[in-house]
Amino acid sequence: MKKEMLISDRPKWSCKIMNFEKDWEVRRKVDPNFRGWVNVYCTLKGGRLLELLDCEQRYKLERECDEEDLCASCDILNGKVVARYYCDDIYVFDIQDPRTWEDSEFAETIMKHVGMTLEELHAYVGDKKFYAMHITKLQVFDTPKNLCDFWNTKKGVFCQPITRAPQSYCFVLGEEE
């Protein structure tokens, strides 16, 4: 078994990943040496993910649910692990000088990759170090997974099924390749 990462993302950011609208996932904390699969857990709060998805993704997921469930609630993706991607690199940004945010080249590069405005990014990370995980090999799950489908790891040894979403991220046991 390989070690994978499980991250928590609000619906807006999960949606941007699933719609291929960003190729960097911004984090305030993460293991900068990690390379491997990252599973995306869509939080319960922050809007309904299904309503945010583009038509193709929505159709694909709606086929998996009966119409009555969809009409009763569009929360079928919230509180689930909805996708995974391979992180092949992590970029470290250490903003020491607040004027960096005013640098148009920096702003252009960041906005191109993170799917957020400069104001949103600055509000999230402030003037501190942050990380950008490179998103490759995106796999949107046809059937979202439950947290309990993932097992926590502690120094590479399985511990127990995940019952609560991680605050930011945690490591889990991965599937055999």
C-alpha cells in the first residue's frame, strides 16, 4: 500500500478542480516533499457542489443517482471524496515583501494556475509562506467515496477508518498500483 493524501476543500474549490479550472491547489500547510495521489474531500459547508459543476460533470454524476434523491437535495457530493489527482510537484512561495502582491508578473502567473483572484489568494494566505500542489492525472469519481473508505496512516501503518474530515490534510493508505 502506498501513502496518499486526503485534503478538505470547500465546494467552490473542489468544483474548480473537477472542471479543470485550476492546475495548482493552494495550501497554507502541506508536506513539501510529498509526491503522489491526492484525494479531494468536498466539505459540507460552503455551497452545493453539484450546482457548481459544468454540465458534462453534472450529467455524469446525476446518472448515478435517482431523480428523487437529486430533487430532495443537491448535496450528494458534499461530505464525499469526489476526485483525486496526482501531485508531481509542490511549489513554495514565501512572501516576505507585501509589495510582491503588486507585481503584475507574479499576479499573472499565480492567477493563471490557482483559479482564484489575487484578492482571494491574499486573503487566504496573507503575507506568509504558502504551497501550490501541481494537479495532474485528474480522476473525477463516477461514484463519490465516503470518508470511511479511507484509512488513516501513522508512520506508514494503518490505523483506523477516517470518520472526520481533515482540517486541511492527512495521509491515508492508497490503493495498490
